[in-house]
Amino acid sequence: MLFAAGQPVLVGVHYYPQTALWRALDPEHQQRDVYSRYQNLLFVVGALPSGQGHRIESPRLDAVMVIIDPKHFDFRLLGVDYILAPEQQSVELLSSKALERVTGRDGWALLRLKK
């Protein structure tokens, strides 16, 4: 619905790599072979080794997964103002001092990047 309403959406099916996103997440292009193609882009919350904010993986040929550790991830890299997440993941996401809760309903939470 957000996409249809003209709002920028980061998760979804992309028919070409989103260069601005990948430039922010992988500025030295070390993982270009993982995301340089058609992709179903997924963001997942998870614990990563100390200090690592994110990791880019490809669980299958048409998917790219970005695992985010909210305690260490710089959410400004995503270029978004809001994050819509399942309620249960919002608790983990709010461990980031960069996010605040806006509202929640029907098992979903809307979070905002603090200015």
C-alpha cells in the first residue's frame, strides 16, 4: 500500500540493484557479487559479532538478506524515516538509540528515526 501511495519503500522485489542503498551498506563493493542482480530484498533483525552493524547474505539466488544488529547498526544508511516491523521485532529494534516508537496495531509497530 505504501508503494502504491507513492511512498518510498525499501523492502520488496527489485529488478535491478538499488545502487544508493548498496553504496551506503557496502561502500567498497566487497560483496557486489551477492547483491548485483534481480533480488527479493529482505531485512532481518539478528545478533552479529561485536561491533558489526550488518551483514549481507544471499540465502537463495533471487534473494538478498541484510541482517541488522540494532545495537550497532547506523539506521541512517537506509535512507528512510520510518520502519514498519512485526511487534515482536520492535523490542529488539528499539535497543537502538536511533529509533523511537510511533504507534502499533494488529501485530505491527511503526518506528521512526530520531532527528
